[in-house]
Amino acid sequence: MKTVDWMGSSRSDVKSIAVVLGMFVMVVASYSKVDAAVVTRTITFDDGVDFDVDGDSLESGESAYVIDGMRFRISEGATFLYAQNDSNFYWSGQNDSSSTSLGSEAGSGLEFTLDLVDPALGSTFTMRSITLIGFSTSNAQDQNRSVMFRGSKADPSDDVTYLTPLFDTSRRDALVINFDNLPEDFSNLISLSWNQGPTFRAHQFDNVVFTASAVPEPGSLVMMLMLSLVGVARRFPLLSNSIFRRLLPS
């Protein structure tokens, strides 16, 4: 005779349900250990759905753009400029009429900031590289400038900075900053910011490369559970049939 001791279920019923719950816990635990997929994105400011290059000369832009999950902002009151194929500001990396870069004509104190806005990419990112190009035409003053990058992290004590070497902002020679080769750790950033410098139209930037750990979608967990249950049913058909007969209404 079976002894009923939990919500009218027999001990064998409770044991079967416990087996299912145990399997569920193991699946959830294994899911929590699944590494998030690392996504690498390169933003080149070419014509596309999220960024529209219009015209063949210097064009006024917006104060913020969101492209491929990354938000590009500029100091309040200023706007970005496109240097798309303009004879004064064009650089060799802009290889056709649908390619450009970003900069601004504001002077000292202007700040650019990058941060993620796509929840699927998570809350932090790792900077890989960025290209700086001169964006000045004035010869009235010394055009050799350095740029200070500041990486902000969740713990402010972990924030990092990097000062670039001097480069001539009156020329269109590209200065590629490869963050992977720096002693400073520009991973797990909440944001990246830097000043344009005191020179009018000091620099433009292009080819922004970053990586982020994409957050698995909730549907992935459901799929894993379904596959796990199918696997259990194939491995233990008698147990599975017994459990499902008890759980399903007669």
C-alpha cells in the first residue's frame, strides 16, 4: 500500500517529481555557466540604416548618433560634423562618396563620449581601436596635439587614461590607437570619453572597433530546457512516461 504524504501524492510520485525538479536545477545551473557570445563591431560611418551621409562637403550633423548599439555623443550645445569627401578634410580611409568620419568645429573643452545603448550587448564594452585624423586647416598656431582618452568603469577607482602621441591636426594622416597594445586596461568600460583639444577642429575620428559580451536571450533558456527534457525522455523512457502520466490530468 502507498503512503500519501504530500498534497495527496504518493511517495513514488514525490520522488518522480523531485527527479524532474533536480534535472531542472541542473539545466539552469549549466545555463548560468554558458559564456556569453563575444560580439565585435566596427563602425565606419558609412551610408546605412543608422547613419546617412548626405552631400559631398562638410555637413552639420546631430549632437548624438546611435550606430550598431553604440551611442556617440558630443558636449551639450555642440554638433558633429561630417568630413565626407570634402577637399579640405577628406582622408584616404574615406574610399567612396558614402563614407565619412565625425568631428566638430567647436573649440577648447569639447568632449566626445561613447557608451552602449543596446541591452543585448550588455552594459560594458572593450575598446579595440579607433582612428584619429587631423581636422584643422589653420596654420596660425602649432597644430601638434595629443588626445587624452578616459575609460570609465563601474568602480571609479578602476578608471583608466591614455595620452596619445603628438600628431599634426593640419594633416590627414591617420593615427590608429590600438587599445589592445596599451598597458592600460580598456576592457569592461561603461563609457569612453576624450577632449578634442584647444585647436579649432582638432581632429576627426573613424573606424571605431569594440567588443561586447552579448547577453543570451531568454528564449535560449527555454530551448535548452526543452532539449534537456527530450534528452531525459530518450535516456529514461520508463521514468519519463511514469512522470508525465502522474503530472498530466487523466
